[in-house]
Amino acid sequence: MGHAGMAAAAVRYLRSAGAPTVGGPVEALPRPELRAVGDDERAPVDQAEFRRVLGNFATGVTVVTAPAAEAADGPAGFACQSFASLSLDPPLVCFMVGRTSTTWPRIARAGVFCVNILGAHQGELCRGFAVSGADKFAGVGYDAAPVSGSPRLAGAAAWIDCTIHAVHTGGDHLIVVGRVDALGASDADVAPLLFHKGRFAQGSRQ
């Protein structure tokens, strides 16, 4: 069951359980008290160990793209494995991007983006979008997503066309929430590209 299917199942369950907020406005919960670890404090876990343990969680792989925000710019894009569906009503997705990213400011200026979910055959394409300072779109086939005009990469398993809805801080990353304006999937039976323990892997077809 995909993210959308799980979200729909959750909504059906809440309705059957008589949850009062389903179908009406959802009130925001109080924000928890948070504080950053000070420069003079030891981090709670070792960064290398954090990476090693979290690497056991297999994720899908995407390329987030945006159209040129200014006439002198070309389109923007970067490889992103920190992507997830967030809400069914309204339809929201989110991705995480490092605060030091040089691509994110260009996407922010555009105000829109397209998430390209990569197929198992697109590992080299992903590596091209993971580097900085190069023309990432050189030799890459794409057309314009229908609402935002963001690059929609040829051969991708699926695409999600979005408007930036909100941006939240999350440590050394930003959490970008997008409202879905259009989406679609390939007619071909495309196996997903996965990232697991620091390397690409191929998911199975359903």
C-alpha cells in the first residue's frame, strides 16, 4: 500500500472510530518546548553512529526541481531522499533540505517545485543531481509540469507538482511543505530506486 493508500485507510479508520476532527477543521496542538544543544554541550549521540543506524531505513529517491525564478537563471534541482507524503486533506507533501544548500534559495524564490520520484534505472541521473556547481540538466530530458512549470524528468516513476505551503526549521535542515496542485505516475511498470545503507538498491514491482 502506497503513502496515499495508507493515508486514505487512516481517514477511514478515524471516521469509523467517530473521531470528532475528521471532516471538520483540525486544531493545531500546542508546540512542544524545544531547545538546541549548546556549542559547549556534547551532542546526545555520535553523528557517525546516527548515520549508521538511520541508514538501515530504506527510502525512496527523488529529484526536487523548480523553474527558473529569474530570467538569468536556469532551472534548479537537487537529489533528495528525505521526502514523504504529509496530508490527504488538504493534499500536502514535504521534503527536507540542508540549510547550506545552494539550490534551495533558488527553489524558494520560484515558490513552486516538482518532486520527481525516480525509477530503479535512474541511479546515474540521481548522482548527477547530487553534485553541486555543475549544469545538472545538461543532457537530461524533461518537460514542464502542468501547473508550476517545474522540470518533470523523463522516465521518472511519478511526479508531484506543488506550491510551497510552509517552511519550518529542523536543526541543520529545513522542512519544506508543499501543497499538491497536480500529480501523475508512469504508465510503465517501473520499479522504484531505493537508498539503503549508503547505496542505491532496486525495489520490487508490485
